[in-house]
Amino acid sequence: MRLCLINPSNPLVSMVRVGGSRWNRYRVWKPLSLMVLAGLTPPEWEVSIVDENLGMPNYLAMPRPDLVGITAFTSQANRAYELAAYFRGLGVPVVMGGIHATMCLDEVSARVDAVVTGEAEGVWAKVLDDVRAGRLQRRYDGGLAEIGAVLPARHDLTGRGYAFGAIQTTRGCPLNCSFCSVTAFNGAKYRQRPIPDVVREFASIREKYVLVVDDNLIGTSPEHLARAKELFRALAQSGARHSWVAQATINFADDEELLELAARAGCRGVFIGFESSSVEGLREVGKKFNFIRGRDFRASVRRIQRHNIMVVGSFIIGLDVDGPGAGRRIAEVASHYGVDNLNALFLTPLPGTRLWDQMWAEDRLSLDRFPQDWNYYTLTFPVARYKHLSTDGIIREMVACNRHFYSWPRILRRAWSSLWRRHAPLIGLVGSLSYRSNFRRDCRAYADFQRRLDSPSRAAPSRAAIGQ
Ligand code: B12
Ligand code: SF4
């Protein structure tokens, strides 16, 4: 039996021709969900993984599968439906899972043969048995998996076009920030995989660089931190020579021993969500760690960098507290904190989040022709109506933010400063150049986006039912 697992592309963000430039290898990230599903699949199935982000495959030339499995973030949903229609047209059953299928169940159910909601570990074997027996059901609820039962991903199955491997060591996050889907999808309980499993899986990754996809690498409580230290110790002792990057909250900076162990285990970079330049903004998104009284963000960033770990700071533009000047302010605050790179994103309501519930209730989605409009839910387009900023206004703020932070004098100043402190100057510089080039591409995309918003066909309001 043949199983074909597909990661759809979103033509607005991810149509990357990996062969086109060597640098593109650093822009595509492995679809770990599909690698995990492949790991859960019994050996009698012949499994292949198709990642459209590596380039568009020739589906006509592929051997006919007995089952197609599609994953999708919300931004990929539209393309996922095109693929589902194509394979169903050939008489091949299609099952879809992942975050969008879970949060928009009715919309997805109408377009595929079966939907798997939640984490797949507990139900995938049954789905496959049911396909073999010709009794595929419409819906399987995976819920939250038993973390000890998470099997290693099939790292051997993906192509060689990626610079980074991927691994997951924990699931869930107790913080439940208003804009984030993680607590709704993976639960508030922080679940940690057994350390020997993680170390063994790490060793099986052939890429030198690895993305640790955990949403919150070290967790929040003293027990979580103790486990993180234990993991870092075990990785360092295992002799694995990977360099890795991860996502963490700012409490990562609070424990010198943790930082030292992380660096010894191969940590070279962290993405940290600072989210807002103001305390009111942090309150609005509910990012509890960031508004601990008296936290000195600049000192926290420096402490991390002293261990040769670079810091990418993520900020949101478009919070209710943001008005004219917000973009420039974020760039200044990020410069003051001393982050190596800045990732500024538009506030975007994603289905299943508290922010979605609020904006939906207040009729604040300006792009609501679903499923087509999901293409724009990439956090790089202003899809909502913002309290103190018009669509043109918020785009101007984003442009001002990036223009300020990624101006040549600032890029060179940061490179010089990290050279002087002997802290990964080259990686920081390459990161800045890559963000600068993305920013120029985004500016072209904003012009198309604005034209589309202004088109007469958008004059009538639309609130398509998506069913949650
Ligand atoms: C790694 C990651 C990325 C990587 C993507 C790598 C890739 N190709 O998959 C990168 C950095 C590129 C990325 C980009 C984006 N991401 Co992202 N990303 C993640 C992250 C941190 C981990 C995903 C992961 O690998 N998890 C590990 C796997 C094992 O878990 P899983 O994907 O949930 O899969 C399990 C189940 O869902 C299920 N399942 C999944 N697919 C399928 C398919 C079938 C057939 C079945 C049966 C089951 C099934 O089974 C799996 C095993 O249990 C998640 C957060 C999270 N916790 O999910 C955010 C997350 C998915 N990203 C998010 C967002 C918003 C984005 C962006 C739109 C914006 C951005 N700038 O970050 C872009 C979109 C890119 C695009 N192409 O459109 C949101 C998505 C919310 C939503 N409703 O879509 C999340 C949830 C983060 C958040 N804060 O809310 N992301
Ligand atoms: S943004 Fe980060 S800290 Fe907040 S809920 Fe999501 S994963 Fe947790």
C-alpha cells in the first residue's frame, strides 16, 4: 500500500526554488509533522513525503497512491484543498490533519474524506487499518498524545534540499498568549519527551544544523528547567555535533548554568517573542513572563549572547495599544535590547486563538473570504481592522520598522559590535541581509495586497461560515 504525505505550499510565501540559489536552502524548513506521521506508519506501507516548498512536483508522473495525507497550517489551507480535490478526482482517499484541520473542522470536512484532529499518535494506526479495510471514517480525534509514546520522526524520508533538520522535545505551553494557537492545540500542560529518546533521535539527524521546533524550549517551572538542563547535559555528553536553534521565552536568560549547558549542547540561536515595546501591549497579549516588574531586557539579551547564542526578537505590530509611530518605536526598542535580528509581524487572528474569538465577535476581520483569504494569514499581511491604524497606516508602520532596523548603518553597527564582542558576527550579518531582502520582497507584496483589497468585488461584506 502506498501512502503519500504532502506539505502544501502557499504561493505568497513559500514558493521557494531551492535549486535557484544556495541561500534558499536556509529558507525551507522540514515538515516535521509528516516525518512524525511516517514514523508512526507500519512497515507494510510504502511512504513518501512531498514538500511543495522544495519545488512543485509532477503529480502526474507519481505512482498512484492508495492514500494521501495532507498537513496544513491555516496559511496553507487553500492549496491543501486544491490538492485534495485533485486526488479525490482520481479516486484516491484524502485525509487531512494538523492545526487548521483541528481549528476549522467543518470547512476541512467538506473538502476531504477524513479529518484527524489534534495530535495523531493515538489514532493514526486506526486510520490506516480503516483504509485497508475500506471503512475510513469521517473524523478521528487524536486529542493530546501520551508524550512517552511519541516515536522518532523518519529523518531519512525527506529530500536533501534543506540546510536544517528538525526535532521536537516538548509539547504544550501553559502561557496561552492571546494570538497563539499552541495552548489551544497542544494543551496547557507542558509535556517533555523522555531524554534518551530525544538524544537518540538527535543523533539520527544527518544535517549539521537543527531547528528544535518546541514552542517553549525550557518551560516555566523549576521542574521544567531542571529537565531542560538534564537534556542539555545529555546532548553534550552524547557527542552529537549538531548546532541548533530554538524558541524560548525571555526567562531563558535568567539562569547562567542553563545558558552554559545549552551552549555546550550546541545551542547557537534563540527566537524570543518580545511581542510589544510597551507594558500595556504585553498585558494585552497576556505574555506574562515579559512584564515581570523590573526585568531589564537589554541585560537579558546580553547574558544570552555572552554564551555565543544569537537572539532573534519577534514583535507584533497592530495591537490595540499601537498607533502611529509604533513601527519606528519597535525598531528602536529592539535596537536598544541589542537583538541580532528583528522579526516584526502583523497582529493576525488565527482560528482557535483568544484573539480570533475577540476579533470575530467584533467583526474586525478585513479579509474574511475563506478559504481563499487564508493565503494571507501568514502574519506578513494586515488581515484585520486595527484599532488605531488603517491598512495603509499599519503597512507604513511595518515599512518604517524594517527600514529603520535594517538600514545599512545599523546593520554595520551591529556586525561591528558583535565582532568586537566575538559573538557570531557572520551569522548575525547573514541574518540581517536575509531579513533585508525579505523586507524588499514584502514591500512588493503589499502593493498587490492593497490593489486586491481595493478591488470592487470586495465591496460587499462577507463572513463565510468556517465552523469550529
Ligand atoms: C516549525 C514551525 C514552523 C516552520 C514550518 C516547518 C514546516 N514545514 O512544517 C516555519 C518556521 C517555516 C513556520 C512558518 C510559519 N508558521 Co509555524 N510553526 C512551527 C511550530 C513551532 C512547530 C510545528 C511542528 O513541526 N510541530 C511538530 C509536529 C510533530 O506537530 P504538528 O505539526 O502539530 O503535527 C502533529 C499533529 O498536528 C498531526 N498532524 C499534522 N499534520 C497532519 C496531517 C495528517 C494527514 C494527519 C493525520 C495528522 C497530522 O500529527 C502530528 C503528530 O501528532 C508550530 C507550533 C506548533 N506547536 O505546532 C508553529 C505554527 C504551526 N506556525 C504558525 C504560523 C502562524 C506560521 C506562519 C504562518 C507565520 C510565521 N511567520 O511563523 C508561517 C507559515 C509558513 C507557510 N508555509 O505558510 C502557527 C499556525 C497557526 C495556524 N492556525 O495556522 C503555529 C501553530 C504557531 C503559533 N504560535 O500559533 N512554522
Ligand atoms: S506565544 Fe509562546 S509563550 Fe505564548 S502561548 Fe504561544 S508558545 Fe506559549
